[in-house]
Amino acid sequence: MTTNTPSNDAFAIDLPAVQMHVAKPDQPIIGKVVRSELCTLGGKKSAGIVRHVEIDISGTLMAGSFRAGQSFGIVTPGLDKNGKPHKVRLYSIASPTGGEDGSGNILATTVKRVHHELDEDHTLYDGVASNHICDRQIGDELRITGPNGKRFLLPARPAQHDYLFIATGTGVAPFRGMVRELLDSGIDRNVTLLMGSPYESDLLYHEDFVKLAQEHERFTYVTAISRQTVDGRPKEYVDGALNRIADNIKPSLLSGDLLVYVCGIAGMELGVLRTIATMLESDPEALAGYIDCDAETLADRDSWDRRMIHRAVKPTRRVFLEVY
């Protein structure tokens, strides 16, 4: 996983203090699965198998110690092919800071079953940690470490900002918690979630987000479907959908109030940054609040590639990137 290193402090955002590594890999806490269900719109008919899993960590060091946006680790039992213990695998917390129960005793995550193919003989084998989590039944135990992460967080003063969350696949997990936390707080700010998936059936938590949009006037939920035409709308990636809603987003960008969070498959951030650059090209001062690049680089943005990010194309601290 790659997490951004902001380019400068000119647009620094105050972030809350967090606890880190209260449960270490050599001394994991024990959590118990209390809920596990498919969270794709198409259920069993979806191309991918993705589960929403809730874990009871009450009475442990982890209880009440995490914040929305952080991650936790899973210690899978057994040994790898080299006879060594499996490495800790990190998973985004999909809950608000108060957890699923409001008291920090139950955390959730979003897990996709992973299958790999060996190049030599094309044999499929299951990923270790993700399938271990998906296989757990209600009441089964998981060995947990963490929490991890101190940058991909909501700000310390959330009422000072508008929010744009852009996700693909299980990258929506931290935004499930962040969106709920913001809306439950009652702040009078614009919150937009843009969710991308290959097919409509692969959308995660879709019904929940539709309901939240119906209940909260200032929450906007937008989908981008890349391999299927839905309701006559062309196939598009998240950057295309961002361009489609540019008129709604641009005022917050121009004011500098908007915080942009991007989480999902590596490569998606390039299109997002390019689209923001196009939206703000005519206002260099506003653009500098989000992307630091010279005029020549900006003019040649159609030729940007991922190697340029954090070098010639530098996101500021108003942009939070977590891609994998």
C-alpha cells in the first residue's frame, strides 16, 4: 500500500492525535466475529466476493483506541511456504471512531476474497489473510494488531471543510466510517462520495449510501461504472465521474475549503489529479492549494504518469492518497 507524503506545509490540515500499535504483532488481541455478510449490490451474482465483517474487541487494548480512517492488522495462524509465520496484513477500518456500537467495542472491515494464479502452471491458490477473515463464522476468533495510520484521517476540526471521497472497490471501507461520522455529527458542510466499480453489481454498501443521501441533503453519492452502461450513462472511471460533477465540486475547490480523499487501486489517483488540474487551470492560486506543479507540466497534463506524482506533480496536504 502506498500512502502519500504531502509536498509542503503551506496547506497543512490539523489532524487529531491517534493511538498507534497498542496491540503488537507478537502480542495480538483476540477479537470475535459478530457479523459477516456480503456487501456487494449484486450479492452472490457479483463478479467479486466482498464481505462486511464486524469484530467484537471489547475488553481488549484495542477497544476505543481507533479512529475512522485507520487500519488494523490480522495475524493469520500457521506458517507460510518457507516455514515462517505469516506476515501481518492490514485492513482498513470501515467504522466511525465510535465503532459499530458507538462505544468503540466493535470494529468493521471490508474484505475481498483473493485468488492468485501461479505463472508456472496456472494453478489458482487462495490468498491467506483475506480468505481467513472471510471464512470465519459468527463467534470465531481473529488475532488482531494495531491500530495503524496517522495521516489518512478526518481533520481535528471537521466543520471547517467540505469533503470529497473517491473510492474504487474495497477502498470505500474507510469512507464508510468517515461519511457516517461526519453525517452523525450534524455538521453543515458538503460531503460527496464518488464510488467506482467495474459493474453495478460490484458496488459496495450501495443501498446504505443511497439511504444516507436521501436522509442528508448535503450528502451526495455518485457512482462510476467502468465496464457497463447504466441508465444510458456511458462507461466511465472515477475521474470521468468527477468531471461530470465538476460544477458541484468546483466552488469548494476555489474556496480552498475542500479536502480530497482518494482510496483504492493504484493508478486512479492520476486521473483524479489531472481532472482537478483541469478544473482549476484558470485559477493558479486555487490550483496551488491542491497540486504543486509548474506551468509547463500543467499544460502537458495529458502526458502525466504515476512516476511524476510527488515529483513534478505534488499533491498538497489538502489531498489524502491511499492506494494499493
